[in-house]
Amino acid sequence: MGSNHQGIAVVIMGVSGAGKSTVGEMLGKALNCSYVDADDFHPQSNKGKETYSDISDKTEKMKNGIPLSDEDRIPWLERLRSIVNASFVSGKTVILGCSALQKHYRDILRSADPNYEGSRGHICAVKFVLLEVGVKVLMDRVKKRAAEGKHFMPPQLLQSQLDLLQIDASEGIFTVPPIKLDVHSLKLLSASPTTLLPARIFKKY
């Protein structure tokens, strides 16, 4: 049975090494809601198969230093949209860690809100938070993870993600260093996503 209250999704976005998983898991615990790691849902079609990966499978294409194309990403984003939409239907809050590098990728995720049609008259309940991290820190993190075998993303692909990152000021994306996240304000946002001003999501520094 669906809820009378619409859910909300907070997408923690950014390039590899920005801290999406670390921040997303922290927020999920603080808000007592689900955290979804988009990396767990990369399609196995990137490995020549048609079914989606389980939690232990990682994308061979990226392991081999080949950037993903839109053809690779779109089915993945549509899968994530379905997961977010299910949260909306049940009136739940969900935290999604996803690169969401381009506007048209984010628009796919925005369409998980059943009331959103790209209209200015509706405040979309899918919110995006870009983690702002310096390039040197990003590269150090990606190299360390690769050396430890903890992630499929090779260091040589980081620049391709930075080049792909597209931020449009009109989208209302909140750009913050991870250390400045204000969990209390995110709780307020999740309680009333359509009435709070964007500036209240984070502390003012």
C-alpha cells in the first residue's frame, strides 16, 4: 500500500573518489533511511551480458580503462530511477550515491519523482549534492583504492570523468566540501522537501 506522503531522494554525486559512498552511508544512518550505491547496479552488458550485476560484480569495461558511453550508462540510470521511484511510492527517503555527471543523466533520475515533468511549477523531490574535492585528493584516493583492489575505477579514467562533469547553475545543485554537510538540516529537508529553501540544507560557513 502506498503512503500519503511523498518520499524524497538525496543524490550524493561527483566523480570517483569524491566520497559518495562514505558520505552517503553516513547520511543514511543519520536519517535512518536506505543508502543505495549506484556502483552496485552497473549492468553486466558492459561485460557482454544482459543481466544486472549483483553486489560483488564490477564493470570489466572500466577496469580495462575504457570510459562508459551513454549507451552503457542509460540502462543503469533507468534501473536507479526505478529504485528511487519505489521509495517515492512508499513515502520513504533514500540516499543515492551516483556520479550523475551530466544534466541529462540527472534528468533521468529526476523523472523518478512521479510529479516531476520538467516543469517549473513543481519542486522536484530528487535533490542533488555535488561533493567538491580537489583534483590531487581525488587522484590520491583513486590510486590508493586501485592499489588495494578496493574499486574497479582505474586512475587513468579520473580525468575523463572530470571532463564529463557538467554543472548548470540553473539546476539548483548544492556544491559543498564533504566536511561541511549538515545532517540536521538534511533531516529537516527529508521532513518537508517541498517547502524548505535550498540554503537550509547546509550550514552557512
